[in-house]
Amino acid sequence: MERGLDTTVRRNRHKVFKAIAELAYTSTNLVDDMEALPYKLCNMDSPESWENIYRERAVVRERARLALGMSLRPENQPVHVSQGVEESNVAEKYYEPPLMQVIPSACNACPENMYIVSDQCMGCVAHPCVEICPRGAISMVNGKSHIDQDKCIKCGKCHDVCPYDAISHKRRPCADACGVGAIVSDELGRADIDRTACVSCGQCMVHCPFGAIADKSQIFQLIRAMQSGRKIIAEVAPAFAGQFGDATPAQIKTALKQLGFFDVYEVAIGADIGCMAEAKHYVEKVATGELPFLLTSCCPSWSFLAKLFFPETISSISRELTPMVATARIIKKEFPDAGIVFIGPCASKKLEASRRTVRSDVDFVITFEELLGIFDAKGIDPATVEPLDEFNDATGAARGYGCAGGVASAIEECIKTYYPDVVVNIEHAESLEECKKILTLAKAGLKKGCLIEGMACPGGCVAGAGTNLAIKTAAQKVAAFQKDAKAAIPTEDVLKKLDED
């Protein structure tokens, strides 16, 4: 679906995020309020999304559990929607697998792969669909083409040859969006996720027109942490520009402080360190022939894809800290007892933060979409806030990490500036399907000497599953934020520090 459209699915998700945030701020009896939530959010007189109020409430119940960081309830056991909620009524809770889940009551059991004849069939005399079918699966019935699904081998030749575009190819949108084939079916024909293949990019979630796929959230626990009196510091990914209406970056920073954050940092600070470090790595390891190529590591789904499906490439994946982790460590040097929340565009950062090696650095991960729910729960509109504090920390190169090609471009600029004698060969892939293609070529030895940037989402971070804005518009906003940076690329001081380390 087109990102940025205000669809019923998006509105439903927002209502739940806002409601869960409101519970964190106002509830005095969480169990009772959780049980009442579906009745509060669903209009009994006119169900907005489903054929009846009972199904609508069933879907809200499961969304609410996920928004509280809990798993879905089993379908074959009597479990209250609030069961286990006290375990989530805490100021710290890590994401537990599975992160992405299919809500059974919301899944439409869409056809996995089927060609059907629509009412646009004209019953033409030539009937090329009949002639071209290699299995005799198409015949003329009552003057119209008919496909025998038991004989059809899904080759699509009939679809390609029909002069009226009357044969439709039906596929699951979630499966089409998944570049690793992780969407399968359960025994009732509903979508299910193969945990051995899923890399938690979240593209299935944003492409399901029924809103049947959702991920877990930490918004409730984050609010509890801020209420506890502990210093909670936000680090904001570069793709945040434009994600909150007409709010400027300075307004967003000020609004976050009004929300209760002790301070707000740009994740691009860590990206500045990362692009210099990876430039140095490329020069020392790839340009010398020690490594065949270098894979960037800032997109967790991309690096997980490489490790899972192309283990031969593991030694070529950059060992540098991702910008999220690098920035968190910078913050914790100054505020060792603070809690760190990464605010970003994607679900896969939740996957990264759940790793034991990262847990001590990043305490919470929420998306722009989830943050919007918190803002609304507190009645804060960033676009109307008087800006008191601007972002003046990162370079334009680092801010460019928010768009596809930005990581490789930043590293390339650093190499050209600080290692002018080294020729750098840049490749980048966006979408898991394209990432698999380029890794296949690299594995075959056809990308020697290359710096390869991979992004799981088509368009890069601005296309992440937790964004609020149309991808093209978001990319333009990030580009404008880049131009406002105090410097184009990191200074030589960063490189000297890396040499010392």
C-alpha cells in the first residue's frame, strides 16, 4: 500500500497506541482497564472495520496485547486479554520473540497464488488463454473462460496473453512484500510467519490491507520508565525529519523534552563515527585485497539476511557498531545510569536491541508511529511547540543514512577526502529481494573490491515499517535536514581517534 495514506488500518493502529499510552499515564487498575479497552475503542452501533462488533473487538484485544509487549493469546485456550499484564506493568522489558505476529482474527486468508477470470472476460472467439495453457486448465463455460484450479500450474501465460486484462493474478500482499519467503499458511489457510526465515523488516506488516500483522511495542514500559524518575534520553534516527506533520526538527526535539525526556541526541552522531570507521576498514581490508568486499551493517535485517542465507559473507560484514549502538555508548559515557530509547523508523531495530550484546546499551526501541501515539495521549502537537533547542550535532553525510544509498555515499565521501589515492567501488541494494540478488553475485565473486550497502526497505530507512510519511516526501525532508548540517562530512579528528583506538 502507498505509505502515508491515512487508511483505516493506520487509524486503528494509532488508536491502540494512543490508548495504551493513555493507560500508562492514567490507569489505576490496569487489569480492568485492559478488559474494558475493546469496548471503549469499538463503536457498537457501527463497526468501522469488520462485519460485526465481535470481530472488531477481537482484533483490538490482540493489538492491545502486542502494544503492551505481550504475545497473542492462544486460540484454543480460555485466556483473558489482560492475562500477564502485570508482567508488562514495569519500567523495563526487553522484546521477546516472536516480534512480528499474525493476528488470526484479522487475517483474511488471502489466496497465496491463484489466477482467476474476472467479469471483464469478453468471451472472445480467439480465446488465446485456452490456446496457450500448457495443461489444458482453461475452457469456455457459458461463453466465458474458466480456469480449473486443480489443473492450473500458475504459469501466468493466460494472464499475459489476454487482450482484455480479464485474468487476475491473486497473491497475498504480505507474501509479495516479503523478500525472504517467510510468509506461509496455517492449517486454515491464514498467513503465518516462518520464524526460521523472517528477518523482522516489517514490510509484511505495512503491506497487509487488513492490518493482520503487527509487532510488539515498548511504549507502555517507556512511559513507566519516565515516570520512575530515572533519566531517560532519546536518540532519534535521521529519518525522523518530516515524520510529525509540519514540525521542524527543533520543534520535535523540544516536544520530546516536553514529553519527559531528559535530553535528545541525533543517532547521526554515531553514523559519523561509523562512516569514518567503515571508510578506514574498506581502505585497509578491501582495497588491499584482504577482504573481497565490505558489507555495511547499520540495517539489522540486511545483516541478518546475509548471516542467515549467505554465511560465506559473514567475514565481510562490517564489525563497526551500528549508529544506534554507537550513539547510545556515547550517551552512556556521560550519563552511565540513564536509560536510552532509540526512536526510529523500523521494526528491525527492535530485533537488534533484543540481542544480549546490545541490551546494556539500548533500553527501549519505539517507532515514529508509536511515538505519535504517545504525543497524542499527552496532547502534544510538535508542530505547535515553541522550538527551544535545535539539533547541531551531526554532519550531512551522517544524516543521509536515512535514505537508500546514503550510507555508501557517506563512506565514499570520507574515502575520497581522507584517502584520495584509493578508488572505491560502490554498490547498494534496497528491498530484501534485491539484497539477496547482490549477495548472490558477491558470493559468486562478481563484486570484488566493492563496498555494498544493503537496506531491507525499498527507499531505505524512510520506508521503514514504523514511519508516518509518504516515502518520497520523507526522502525530501531528510535531504533538507542534511543541507542544514553544520558540516558535510566528519572531521579528521574522528579519523585520528579511530587510528588511536
